[in-house]
Amino acid sequence: MTGFLQAISGWPGAAFLQEYWVAYLVVNAAHILGIGLLLGAILPLDLLLLRSTRGRDLPTLGPFLVRAAATGAALAVTTGLWLFSVKPVEYAENPAFLLKVTLLVLAICNIALQHHGEHFNAALRSGRPSVRVRTLAVTSAILWLSVLIAGRWIGFV
């Protein structure tokens, strides 16, 4: 496994970030932007799913928030993998990083559950989320906030 991780650090993108501090700064900022966009969209969506009962907010804002969260997730994951490539062996040994990855996988699985079937789309159209949709929304909020905290913890371990 260490050989694979060392090979990742030999990727030209990793060398680019190691050589040019401004590039690392920009990619790191893009990662933070992705996280902000993701959480800034997914948490309000989760709150709308929790409180909505026949409201017009969810059908109006829901689809936009879903797209914004997906855009933020794509940016955060792409830049996160790029940043990981700079020191993959160190990150793989960091318990906070391992916790973050575990929570991230759980959060993505929760999204897959939320979007599986017609419950979620029906909630967005009607503004009346089912108990299943609301339960997954609570789980989503907890998981994404936990991913954020674990990510901040990485630098302190």
C-alpha cells in the first residue's frame, strides 16, 4: 500500500503543487470554496426538508440547492484528491484523515439512499417530505458537519 501511495506522490500534479506554492494556495482555496458551496447548499436543503409542510420553499429552492451541493461536492472532491497527492503517505497515517474519509463515504452513501427511489423527488415537487426523507436529511446534516470537523482536525494531529 505504501508503494501505491508513494506512486501517487510522484504524479505530475503533486509535483506541480510542491514546486509552486501559489498553485497549492489556489487549489487549497478552491477546496475550501467547494466545501463552502457544498455545506452552504446541503445544510439549508436539509433544514428545508425537516421543516417543510406544504411550503413553496422546498419546490422552489430544492432543485437549485441540489445542483449547488453537487457542484460544491465535485469541486471539493477533485481538489481534495489533488491536495492528498502531495503527501499521501502522511495523510494515510493520520487518524483524523481516516475518520474524515470514513465519514465522507457514509455521507455519500446517505446521498445515494436519499436519491434512491421517488421519495426525494416527490418531496421536492410537493414540498411534503416523508419521514424517510426527513430522517435522511437529519443524517445528512450530522454527517456533513462531522466531515467538516474531521477535516479541520487533520491539521492538528
